[in-house]
Amino acid sequence: MEIKKLYASILNKNPILLTRTKLIFPFYSTHSEAKEKMKEAVYNQNCWYIKTGNWIVLFSIKWKNQRLEVENLLYKGSEKVTWLFILQIIEKFARSYFVSKITFSFFTKGVLFPWLTSQGYQQDEHGFSKELSYHTALVLSGGGARGAYQIGAWRALKELGISFEMITSTSVGTLNAALIMMNDETKAQQLWYKISTEQILAFPQAAATNYSFKQLTRQLRSLSKTAMKEKGVSTLPLQKLMVQTLDEAKLKTSSIKFYICTTRLKGLKEKVVAIHSIKQSWKWLTASAAFFPAMQPVRIQGEDYVDGGYRNDFPLDVALSKGAKECICIDAKGPGVRKKISLPENVVNVQLRSPWPLGSFLIFDSKRSKVNERLGYLEMLKYFGKYTGFWYTFSNMTDWQTNWQAFIMSLSAQEFALLKKSNFWQKFYKYHGKKVSLEQVGEAFVELIGRILRLPADRSYTKEQFLNAFMKKKTELSFPPELVRSFNEWVELYYKDYFFLSKKNQFLFLDALLEKDMHLSKWFIEQTEVLFIAAKFFHFLKNETEEKCVINNEE
């Protein structure tokens, strides 16, 4: 099932989406009136569409606190649709945002009335309403040192008032699940904000700093030597951390069911353990996170157990087998095996995964953990519409499209022609990381500039704050702050800084030429077209910001 917001640019390009649709519920007296109202909703950005099989369903909505109000609904398909089919897919959409009540804002006295009542709907002053029930699982992947991302996402869920009745986890997700079961977000935050490799693993260089490529290499070499010599690094520090973290009395009395995945070393067979119903649960928690051969296996009841990621790094299947109807899956980018799972049609699957890299898998660092924890927190709030943005996080009042439209008007005919080329947008989508509608292009270009200038992503911005950060970064482009990085991040960093054809260096070169108002050849512009438009937009935003500063000073 594909669910997307319907923008005017999409509808203008494909008007058949609306023209061949029909009413199924009596929101309006005629099909044509309903279509006109739906078109208005599209232009007001209140319309969504769902594509499932041969069916397309368009519906306009309003969010009213914890209530989702459906104001209009149209469908088209090759077969006759049923009321039940429509209710199920709209309710699934509502459940994906965990609203407490759904309302269809129409009134009727016909045969539809008793049928809606039989489906749990009651007529009230808004229309037909139904309280939604949930059977939700929190699914936590592996990810090693990247695990703080999951704690940030959970913290946002608490803030939003979204609960769950079970947790399924693997590897570092199991450590986080134990923290979540204790329901103490301050303790969970503090643990990750102070965490270091020596608290997890025991090897000579565990406590060493690792803020350079050379230091990282030295630390990983020390870990590898110890692992080979001792058949895995000792997990005693991790076991100690688990004992200190876990309160088994709380675990037993919690209403949340807690399942972890580990792997029996002999035969590499997956084992799912119900932690809430066993003694000495810290042993199983340690086993789930024992990344063999870097870490020693954990001996339990005469068997050796290792990291659950060897067989199941993302235990969505465990949640489904235990009856979950909504799964909130928080991905910390572990390196383990991920099963191919066919989701039942009625199951909601909310997937949260940062577009940013989250650092080294094996080397723990408190500074990096703070950044990752904040990224998880903001990512979850963005999913629920509290903020906007893909790479960065902006307040909902932030409007980049107005700037983009004004910028387009300032382009020459030659420059504007670039935007009409199909391969221009293909290149841009590749830079951005996903396809966006024309209504989102301004924000997407601003984010591209932010990434080139290395603006920090672990905070929310207003438009003014982001523009000010642009100006500051442009004059203070320096090596990024000390954070533990993975090998891939170091390679990318050196490429951006030292390879003269990197995107960053091309962008800065173009910006310098534009600052000097130098003429650029048609060939050169076409070769750098996306970065050229980004540099032009950056130049436009700078001038706009400087003009506002002058006006404010004069006032």
C-alpha cells in the first residue's frame, strides 16, 4: 500500500487522478461538487492518496488534536469498491499516526447508518466517529555504538503520549529496550551521554581517544588483536552495565512484554527469549548484544550465545508473531541479517531511519551519542508533523517556497531553461536522497546547501536561524568538531575537503565567482547545473538576508 500527500504539481501533471473518481460516502450531494472540494483541498495541502492494488483513494483531512477528521473521500478502480474496504484503508492511515479517534464528517439516515454503527461508529455533532484501539510494538534493531538514536526516538514518543504494549529487540536495541522498560528517560539519556567504549568492551585501547582517522585505526587494531588473542573481547563491562541498568522487579511488574533475539553459537540458530518472565535476565540481554568474534560468547545453561543480529537484526517478525497490529520500527543501522517479511494488509509499519550516518558501529563516544540521540528525537517528531524537513529540522511555520519562487523569477532565460530539463531533476533527486514535489523544492535546495556547508543537523531551526547559520558557516568553514566517525565517514570527509571536484569545492568555487559577478560560460553552467542553481539560490538568500539587516538597522 502506497500512501502519499497529494500536491497541486502532481495533480496538474496527472489530472486523471481526480477526473475519474467517484464518491462512495455522502460527503457531498454530487460527484462534481466533491471533486471541486477535493481540488481545493489539494491546493491547501490537506489531501492524501492511497494506492493499493488497482485502487486509488483520495481523501481530504483535518487534524484536530488527537482526532482525525475525514472531510471528503473519492475513489477509482477497475472493480466495484466496498464500504468495508474504504474504512479499513482509511483507519489504517489514521492508526499510522496513532490518533485516538477518527471522524467521517457526513450525516446519513439511510442503510449506511446501521452499517457504520455495526463497524463501531457512533453519530455525534461532527459526523460518524470511532475510538481507535491499538496493539503496538516497539521494534529496535541492532546498531552498536549508534544506539542512542533509538533513545531519542523513544523520548519523542513519550512526549507525544504514544504507548506500546511490547518491545522486540536485538543487539544494542536490547540495551535500549532494558532502559525503556525502566521508564526513566533521564537515566537513559545520561547513560548514552556519558558512554564510552571501555564501559562496553575490555581491551587495552578502549579508553583511548579516537577523534582522528589515525586514532580510530589504532583503537580498532587494539580491539582486533585482543579479540584474536582471547577469542573475543571480554563482555564483563557490558554485563556490569546491564546489571546496573536493569531492575528485575520493575521488569516483572511492567505491563509491557519484552522479547529479545539472540543466536545460539552452535549452528547459529535464532532464539527468542521473553525477558519479562525469566530470572537473571541480564545474561540474556548481554548475549543478545555480544557481537562475536569481536566479543566473547555468553554461556547460558551450557550453551554459548552471541549477538541476535547474526540471525535477526530487525525483529519485526517477532512483533507480528506476538499479535502486534502497529509496529514502530527504529533502525540504528546495525550490520546484521534482516529477514524479508511480508506484512499483513491490516498492519501499520512506521519505519524510522536517519538519512545521516550515525558513526562507528564498534567505537562508543559520548559526543557522537548526544548527536545521534537528538537526531532520533527530531526524526520522530518530524514523522508526526511537529516539524518539517528531510535532512534538517524546521519549524512548521518555515516557508522556503516563497523564497524559491522569488528566486526563479530572478533567473535569466538561459538559467531558467536548466530547470526544465528532466535530467536536471534526476540529478537533483540523487543529490537530495529522494524525490520531492515542486512544492518542496525550495526546502530541498536549502537543505542541499546546508549539507554542503556542514550545518549541524541535531537541532531545529527557524528560517532566520538557518539563514544566519548559512552566513556564519560561509565565513567559518573549518574542520568539523571532534566526533567518532566510521571509516566511510572519514573517506567522505577527506573527499569533500581535499578532492578539488567534490560537490563542496565546486559549490564554493561557483559561489566565489558569483560574488565577483564573473561571467560563466554556458558549457560550465551545464556541467555543474545542480550545484550552479544551488550556488545561485545561496547567493540570492544571502542578498535577501543582508537587505533585511539593512532595513532593520535603519528602523
